[in-house]
Amino acid sequence: MTMDASPLAGLLEAAPDPDDLDTRILDAALAEFETYGLRRVSVEDVARRAGVARTTIYRRFTNKELLLQAVNLREVRRFLTAISAATESRRNAVDAVVEGFVVGLAAARSHPLITRVLQSEPEVFVRQLGMNGGAVLLAARDILAARLRRALPEADPDEIAAASEVMLRVAVSVLLIPGGGIPLQDESDIRAFARIHLTRLLPG
């Protein structure tokens, strides 16, 4: 498994076979990271939990950083699946953006790995988003943009891609810096924020 941006993004496009060895390794890595944090976990720890040799992991993921990014990408795919399900019936782009932001933010705030990392190792979270030219962010952007293009078929694809990336960057900043003067704890406040501010980013 070559760990450049394209195969990583592929994890967002199709669910791996539950019996696949990659899935077994990623499940073990996720459990280790959720339990012990990102810094303390080694490839040896993941191999032990997965019941495989350490060299098996290195052959597939090269090193711990790329293993972690693969875990992150798979979790992003799960978020986007939940967002897609929540917005699929929303043919109006404005409603899709609002509902997607509400569902996505709630899912991220309740995710065991994200909550642990943001509390104890936020700088690692930021570094992961920037790896491989921002592969995680760009993969998520492309899928969000594809969803919005269905609702806005006449819009400029480049404008939709830019708007999608800005929305994702706003969501990341809300997770990293939860305080501030904008109330974003209550669902009604989150929904109002998305409707008033994020929908302005939509082309046209």
C-alpha cells in the first residue's frame, strides 16, 4: 500500500473490506491512539494489538506518521458519510451546508480520538492536517465539493472547491479554538451561524 495522497484519498471513496488486513491494522491503531494518545503509541504497540508482525505494518504504511494519517483519513470518510446521509435529501445547497455543518461538528466533538487529541496534543492534530500537502483536508474538500456541485450544477467548480475548503477550515478552527465571542455550543446557535455566515460562501 503506497502512502501518497491518492491511495490515502481512496480510503474516503470506498470502505475497505472488513476482513482486509489493512482494516485490522487501522482498527488496532485507532484503538491504541484513542487509549494512549498519539505520542505514546508505537508501531510495535499497534502490531501487538493487531496480532501482526511489525514488519507487516511497515510494508503497508512505511512509518507511524503515515499510519496515523491513514487512520485519520478513514475517520474523515466516516464523518463525510454521516454528513452525506444527513444532507442527501436536502436538494437546496443552503440547507445542505447548514445541516452538514451541524452534523459534522457534533460528530467531531463526540469522537473519542479527536477529543483526546484536541485536549492533550492539538499541535499533532494540526501537523497531521498538513501532511502530504494537506492530503486529509484536500480529500475532504473534494468530497464536500462533489456534494455541493450536485446542488449547484451551474456554479463554477473552482468556486465550489474554494468555498468547500473555507468551510472545512472554519470547522477545524472551531474545534481547535472552542472559545471566542461566537456562541457555538448549542445546536440552534450552530445552525444559525452556518445559515448566516457559511452559506455566504456559496457561489451565486
